[in-house]
Amino acid sequence: MHLTRSTLIATALIAALSGCGDKTAKADPDAKAPTLADATAPKAVAAARELVSRAALPKADKNTPESQYVELNSGNQLMFSYLSLAAMPIDYKEVATSFSPDYARASDEFRRNDLLTALKPRIDGAVAEAGQRRYVKMTIDSPIEKYDFDKKGFPLNSAVWQSGSYRYFNDNSTYKIGFTNGDAYRYLNVAAEDSARTIEGLRSKYEQLNLVVYAYTQQADLSDKIVKAEIVKVALVDRKGNVLASQ
């Protein structure tokens, strides 16, 4: 059976409404159940649309080995990833300006044209490679806050989980990366007390800790040059690269 986007959104609204009703009943039996007006309010509709859009995105293969994840350390990598996902005509002059210091500095138009001609195959190759290597990983410093005993975990940097947040690199800050399922990674769960004590001890002494985020690029946000990616897993590592916790 073929479902239209409107039908999917309506279904999501109904599911959200039902879910809210169940949670409300358990939390407070005397509370009023949500109404249809609640479910069709602008915020609820926007949330439902986001759920539908997220569900339609391609998903990562969680069994992909770590060796296949490409290390992200440059905004140019994000640019090529964005261009591969956007599948739009490439503005070679704009890309060359970011990608090639020689092209960006050249003032002679004939030299610029010669450089651009030479750069086009390299740009095309980099875009094609980015399209074939969609599993990426990036390192985030200062990734955790103090241990939360109620959650039995460490709150993670808001750039990972907060809706609308993104990361970028200084060499080309025009292109960014944001995570579509960051809400599942608001906390790094560390149930074992010994491990949690070790991590908290390092954090409280301002020892170097990094979070390696393993992700799969899914979509290009054409409105703001953002690569949308699904987090596959995260790993907290010390300054020597030893994994202290993962999720």
C-alpha cells in the first residue's frame, strides 16, 4: 500500500498523541489526556514532520568495521561530502576558492582559468570518493560534564545531541555536520561504578578526554550547507587513545 507524506505525518501525529496519553496516565492518573488540538499544534506538527523526514533517511549498517570510517579533520571533506549528497551542479569556482590556495590568491584571470581547468578533475574525484565513503568519524574535545548519578552517565557535549547544533572546521567553516539521532546520545551511560569513578577522576582533574563520534552521512541540508549524519556509536578515549567507555 502506498502512503503519501500527508498520511505519514498524520500517522505520526496519532502515534505521538497516543504515546503522550500513555505516559501521562502512568505519571498522573488525574491528568487530562492530550486533545487533537494539542497534537495538531504547530510544534507537534513540526515534530511529526521531523520524525517522518528522519525515518525516510538512509540508515547505517551497524556492523560496518571501524577501519571503513574516514577521519574527518577538514571542512573541505565536509564540502565534498555535501556536494556528493546534494547531487547538484558543482560551482567549481566557489569550490576551487576553498580547496586551492593558489587559485584563491591568483589575480591573473588566465592563470585562474588554467588552474580551474586542472582542478576540476580533482574536485570531481573528491566528490565521487566522498559519495562512496559515507562512514566517517570525528573527534570532539571537552566532551563530557560531571557524572549524573540519576542517569548513571555523563552528559555529552550539546553539539552531539542538541537539535539544530552542528560542528565545523576552521579551514572551511561554510560546510558543517549535524546529527539526526543525537537525542539518543545525550548521556554516555557508564553503569559500572569503577569505570565511572575513573572517568570522573580524569574529568575533575581536567585530564585530556576526547569523544570519537562514528557516523554515517545521510543527506545534504541545502538551506544551510549542512551534512546530516546518523550517529552509529560514540567512544570516550583518553589522551593515549585508550577507550574508557563506548555506546
